Amino acid sequence: MVPQILATLHVTFDGRARATAFGLYGTVMSVGSVAGPVLGGVLTQADPYGLGRRSVFLLNVPLGIVTGPARPQVPARVPQRTGPGPRPGGHGPLRARAAADRRRDRRGARCEGAASGSSHLPTPPGGPNPCPPAGLQGLCGSPADTDPLWQDVRYCTQGIVPPSGVRPNCLKTTPNYVVLHGKPETQHNHLLLPSCRITGIECPYLVTSNVANYWHEAWENARRGGDVPVQYPDIGLGINSQAARRLNQLHIHMAGVRDSTQRRLQELEAAGRIAPQPSNWGDVQYRAPVTGTQGSGDRTYRILRLDSLTPNLFALLNVNVVRRFGLDMAGQTLIVVPKMTAAGFAGAFYVLNSDSSLHDGTNTCDHLLVYG
């Protein structure tokens, strides 16, 4: 029954209410584990009505009397989940929010469909809370790990207060991911993190077909009209290599990029210097220097253009760059810059990759993203 109870609490409550519900659940479980054997022993010893050890079931009588009046408050039916994203149903604001999320997802799918010339795109992969199997914990991390970002995720998803006592501001929580403030806290610096334990880009589970499409979700939240929009003229999404990051829970930066970066990428596209398809991503002619934030200088990137973020970017990188050149996935940085014009989003994405094997390469996304 424990998984069903936890799932019910997760769907029914949100934010601080969820933390309170999980806290009360933990208290009841703790008290029950102590009081249960004692009361069971007392009842068995007393042997009322000659029931013997079956007398322990008499405990259900007062519980039924107390909880019976609450039954009309329980929804008669919870709609079944049919795909990734927030669960439908629930009470009041939760139902309204779920409906809004479904409308947003449909709008995003139509937008990407128009950009790619297709009227229908496959649903981004990932089911409810798709996590690496236990056999990959050595590479992807264990749920028992104490990484600070992972502890923040556990607070948002399970209500477990971090040992520091500092409760993060959970900007958005879903079965697949959470969104938190980045540091420094600005209106254009957020983080999207998996709701299950994944240390970073080196986790081999990220290149499988079962993993949630975190890049798609980051764009859907960061774009204008998204749930957690990045308030900056040009948006960038990025992930650091294993060596360049300080915290070990996978996190996609949702931040700004300089207008000069946007112009440079469009100039490269006009000059035929951006790979038109993933299989060309690593070709020499599609490597180009891009100037970073002020004072950081030029860095060399492999640059690809995509019409949507429906494909698994980790898998594309692994197949077309990492394996092709005998590189290490852990050493890669990955940046996504939506193509923007004066009219708004232009229906395409520039996907940049770099590592220390390139001349003037880099293993961090920090040169291009604007946080402060």
C-alpha cells in the first residue's frame, strides 16, 4: 500500500501542502510502527470475545468510525494518466493547472509541428518518473546520495527537508522534473532538474528511449508564455560537463544569451556554417568560434540546427559526435539557443556542443549563458 499512498499524496497536494502531507504521513508511520506491536500485544493478551490474535483487527473499528465521515470528500474517480506531463484531475486549482498545462503542451506541439513542416510530432519520450535502473546507480547516482541539488529535488517531490534546514523555492514540480531558482536568483536564471536521481550528462540512461525529454520541457517552461519564463530578450539552455559543474544532480540552465550570440549564430547559418542534420554535426566545416559573455573570449563549438526539440539531444550527441570521434560523454557541454527574430521565435533551435578536444574548445556552457 505504501506506493499507492505516496502516489496519492503526490497527485493530490502541491507545494507547501505536499510537504505538510508527507510530513504528517511520516509522523503517522513512525507512531504506528511503535504503537502497533504494543496495541496488538495488548489485544492478543486480553483475547476479547475469544478471538485470539484475530482481535488485532478490532483496531479498524474506531478508525472506520473516525474516517467514515470523510469519505464524501474523496473524488469518485481520478482520470488515468495517458502521457507525460502533469496528471489531470484533482481538486480546484490542481485541476485548473493540469488543464492549462495540457493546453500549453498542445500549443507547443502545434508550434514545433509548424516549424518542421509536419502536422503531427511524436510525444516527447518519458513516462511517469522515468528513472535509471538500480544497475546504473554506480554511474548515475543513488537516491541515498547527499548532493545539495538532489536534496532540493527530494524536498520538492517528497517533502523531505534538506539537512541544512533551508527549503528551496519549488517554482514547478511535476512527476518528471522540478524547476528551481539558479544562483544568483534573477528572473532569467532557473534550473530544470529530473525528479529522479541522475548525476549529470555522463549517466548512460540519458541516451536511451525511456528517459524524459528534459530539453523539450526546459524550452516549454522558459519560453514566453511558459510556466517559468526566462525574462530576457534571447534565451539559452545549457548543461555543463562533469568536470565543469559544482553540483551533481543533472540540471539544465534556463538563462539568457547576449544578442551578439544570436546574431553570430544567424550569420553562421546564412553562410552555410551550421550542420543541417545530426549526421553532419561533427563535420569540420560546421565548427565555428562564438564570442561569449564580456571578457570570456571566443570558444569553438560544433553547431547543429534543429526544427524541434522532440529528438533526444543526449542521444544525438552520443551517436553523431561522442562515438564518432571516440570522446567521453562526461566531457561534453551542450547549449540550445532558440532562433529569435523581431517577430519572436522563428521555429528553429541552434544546438551547440564543445569539449576540450577542440582547438579553443570548452567544457562549460557558462561562456554563452547570462545568469546575472
